[in-house]
Amino acid sequence: MAELVYPPVLLTAKTLFRVLDNRFKIAGTEHIPATGGAVIACNHISYLDFIYCGLGALPAKRLVRFMAKKEIFDNKIAGPLMRGMHHIPVDRDAGMASFREGVNRLKAGEVVGIFPEATISRSFTVKEIKSGAVRMAAAAHVPIIPMALWGTQRLWTKGRPKTLTKRHMPISVLVGEPMLPVKGEDRELLAKNLRTRMSELLDQVQAEYPEAPRSLDEKWWLPAHLGGTAPTPEEAAELDAKRD
């Protein structure tokens, strides 16, 4: 398929990264296959995660097709960009069509990006995940590549103002070893294992992150179990339930 939109969008993003002097640490990219289909399953802590998740695949020269809610495609500004980059709309009222499209893309050799938690994690831990990522990988007979992001929540996340112009922001991207679904393997067990792998990667990037909150006010971006003031997973679930 023609790539008329994705390259200039990437160029714009890279230019912005240079202007802001973002400090990236990207590791494990050798786990992303150079050819063939694969599912990238990434944690979700920011509205900008698709940008940084996609960045993690660039060393392998792969463009990631993200599955995103249909409402984004309906937006007058974001919609044309999403369609131009050949991302996949997800209509919650017609989920099977999105699932089939994702499987078809995987079988065609594309890399499909999924945020299995479905929504941003307010606790900055890995929430319970949906089984769609593992079911798609199993149906297409392709590997699942777990990934963890950290630092993106400091730019723009739920319940916080945007700080998109903040300079010298450290952003960590860690790619884990592939998981290949085995025929007949229990999908719920595989999803549980995927969540464990994603959590381990997230623990690692959090432990290696080069900055810590400098004041009590800054502790909002640190999870509660690390001494931060972010909601606990239980508190986050209650907040999500109130807004549903």
C-alpha cells in the first residue's frame, strides 16, 4: 500500500523530538522481526503512546498499524491522518469486523499495534488486559511482541494538563522477547502471561528511569507502589467506573 502520509508524519515527529531534545532510551528492538506479521502489545499511560510505541519499531524499519477507537477516525483533523497511515478503526459495536481486519493485516505481513488494556492506566501499572491481542496473533500465526513505555505520562495523560513543550524529557521504550501462541493454547492463560511480561518490562523501565520526582507535587507521575501519589490500581478502577 502507498505510504504518502506516514513518512511525513514521522519526519514531523522526529523534528519535534530534536527541538525538544527528548532523551530517548530504546532497547530490545532486535526482538521486532524485520519481515512478516507481528502484534506489538504495549502498556498505555498517555494519549501519545502510539507515537512512541511506533518509534520503538523504526530501528527494524517497520511501520506499525495501530488499532484505535473509531471516534478518533471521525475527528476532522486526526481522522485523515489515521486513515492515511492505514491504522485500523475499532467500532465497539462491531468489534468482529475490526478483529478480522487486524488478522488480515497480520497475515499480509503487517505489524499491528494494540494497547491490550484498552484505556489509559491511571495507576501507571498494567491493568487487566483484553484477550484480543493474543487471539489475533493466534489466528494469524504470528508472534506477540510485548513492549513497555515510561515517561510519556509526564507529557499528556488522563486528568493532567498537557506539557507537550517540556524540554529534555526522558522517554523509555523497552521491547521484550516475542511470545508465539501455540495451537490449542488457552487464550486466557496466554493473556495472563502477556500481562505478566508487560508488567515485568514496565518494572524494569521504571527502575532504570533517569529521573525521580523533585517535589511532592511531581509525585503524581509515579505509581503508588513506588512511593508516588498516582491512584492505586483499585482507586484507578473506581475512577474509571465513575466516568463510564
